[in-house]
Amino acid sequence: MLEYQVVATRLDAHGSVAKAKQAEVPLDTDLAGRADALNPAELLLAALSACLLKSLERVAPILQFQFRGAAVQIQGWRQDTPPKLARIEYTLTVDTDENDRRLVLLHQNLMKYGTIYNTVAAATVLTGTIRRADQRVTTAESP
């Protein structure tokens, strides 16, 4: 079983920092908000985006899926009572010449094998769209 460790420390009333390995990420923990750091909800969405992109790097060689680049656009909607992200939607854009069937297969594998993806999908409504850079779209919803 893999184990992950992050240490987060409050710096002052305006922010904190998270550290893992040799990386540091500034955290927006200021009640007024900060433009130069991600707040907790944005960090969760960033983690999901990173999961999709890392899974793409892992799965593409296995599927022999050829691509030139990829990007994730993601949105989350917060409800007040109880406070949580009630719904998350993303669009994964892949610059590829692969056919639609292969693009759908790629997306199915990203959903099936993503650690953060599966964790988030178990806790909220997670809907994803995959499209090629030339704008053709296919949609999938987590089970």
C-alpha cells in the first residue's frame, strides 16, 4: 500500500504552506481570501485535475494512445448545509489524432484507475467530459 505525507503549517493570519517531498504549495487560509494561493476547495479541484493528467501519463503507454498535450478545466459547486462540494464537472481536452472509440476508452481508464478520481467520485456527483483539441465532445459520469 502506498503512503503519502503532507505537512501544512500556518504562517500567519493570511496564509499557510503545505510541504511534501521537496515541494511547497502556498495555501489560501486567509478569511478574506488571497489571489496568490489556492483555497482548500481549489486545492481539491487541482488534485483531481492532477490525478487525471497523471493517470493519462500512466495509461497512455499501456493503451498505446498517442497524444501531444492535455488540459483540464474543472468547476465545483459548494452547498452551504452541510458545507461540501455537492457537484464537480470537468472537461479534459486532449490534443490527439486518435479516433472517438479510443478517446472514450482512454477516459474510461482514467476514471477507473485514478486514486483521487475514485475518492472524489465516492463523495460527490462527478461528471466528466473528454474532448479532443478540435472540439468533438464525449461525456461520462462516474458510477
